[in-house]
Amino acid sequence: MKSDLASAFDVTYFPPDLPVAQLPQAEALLVTVDSELRASDIHGLPTSIGAVATYSVGLDHIDLAAATDRGLVVLNTAGVLADSVADAAFLHILAAARRATESLDLIRSGRWTGWTACQLNGVELAGKTLGIFGMGQIGQRIAHRGRAFGLSVIYTDRAPAPSAGDARYMPDVEELFAASDVLVLAAPSTPETRGVANEARLALARPSLLLVNIGRGDLVVDDALVAALATGRIRAAALDVFNGEPAFDRRYLDLPNAFLLPHIGSSTIEARRRMGRVLIEGLMAWRAGRSAPNQVELAPAL
């Protein structure tokens, strides 16, 4: 991506701890998901900056109200990660279903003594119900893969998704938790979605539930999920994202029915190349005075 950027723009790199007031005069600012731009940061940006491009789909690290107030254009990488993240969702689903954490520990520790009929028996996916919280592009691709595994699909979103196919819409989140054998959290972090996997909803879940989070860490209430896993209230969980990452609740490490990966949902060579390309093309369109397809629709300033 660096060479592509350099061929399209005059690029200056700066350390992540550089105060925004000391940023060089530039037309646009490119950030990553671990670079927070809060209101004070955005209002402290050099006045020459007219656009912020984030190397991510998620926008929870950017204060969009402040960006609107500053008149900034915000670009993200929507539309290019869905297949990679959907693949990762099924890595997590299968890991939870087939007890991957326990299996890896057994073989890496040298304690494996050979095959037995009852050794680490997991569960099959065929014939079960896949619930999806968030039926955007990623959710739709998860649904597509789920059908190939023989899963029936239900989902919750703000409204029925026109491209959801035969997936059954459930407007009630509690009903989604109660009806799912596998539940994938595939929504962004918003005031409405944060803490959706809480104690009350996990109490409604089937004991067979496999909970997967490939959305954002704060969709899960850690105390509630740790308790549900530790007591066997649900079967297993697989997490790609965490509250406060790269820090995370270390109690998960003591749970054999918790499968953890370090936010690799979009970590494929293909996705990373597409992310860079869509940002470069979006910035070039913005610089030429055209609307970019990956421009985030911001609320108008009051």
C-alpha cells in the first residue's frame, strides 16, 4: 500500500503519538482503526486538512459529529472486507463447535495419548439455526456460507434486509438470542448495539448456544459472557474482537470453551490490498471534486 500511496500522493508519515496540532499541513489524513480521533483531536487538526480516510470499515474511533462540524469528508473501506470477515466468522464457528481451544491445548501440551471415541466430542452444524445480529454485507455473506453448512438462518437488524434471501427476519433481539444455536455478532459499535450480549439476553439463550463476535468488542458484556461460559449456561464462545483491545479480559484464557483470536477478521492479503485501493481511489475522487463511493454519509450539522 505504501508504494501505491506514494505513486498517487505526496505522503508524510508521522508517529502515532504525535499531537494533532503538530501534524504537517496536508490535504488529507489517513488513519487506522487504533488511531482515535475524538472531538478535541478533530478540532485541533490543521485547517488545511479536508478529508480523513480510515483504513477500516468501523468508524467508532472517529467522532463523526465533530467531523461534520469541521466539514470534513470521511472515507472508509466499506464493501471490500465482507468475504474475508465472513470466512473468519466460520473459522470461529467451527472452532467453537469442535472445541478447538481444548484440542490445541491437548496436542501442544504433549498430553495427547491417542484416539478415543469420547475424546473432545463437539457438535455438527447441519440442521441447526444460525442467528446473525447485523445483516449488512458481512452478515449476508455469513448467511450464504451458513446455508452451505446446512444451517437455517434468522437475523435481526434495524429493518428487514432486501438481500437477505430466505433468512427469517426477527425484529426482537431477545427472540434472536433465544432461537439461535449459533449466534454471530456482525454489527458495528453504536449506542444501540453496545452491550447487546448481556446477562439478560444470555439467560434466554439455549444451553447449546455458540456465540461468535466478529463485530466490535463492546457488543459483549464480558462479565456476563464469562459467567455464562464458566457455568455452562452456553456451550462456547469464539471472539475475534475485545473490549479495550489489545488489552482484553484475561479470564477468557482460563475457559476451555472460549476460542480467541487477535482481531484477524479482515486479515487476508486480498482484503488488505482492496482496502488500500479503495482509499486511494476515494481520496483521488475527493481531490478531483467528485463524490467517492466509500464516502461516509454524515449527519448534517445543526
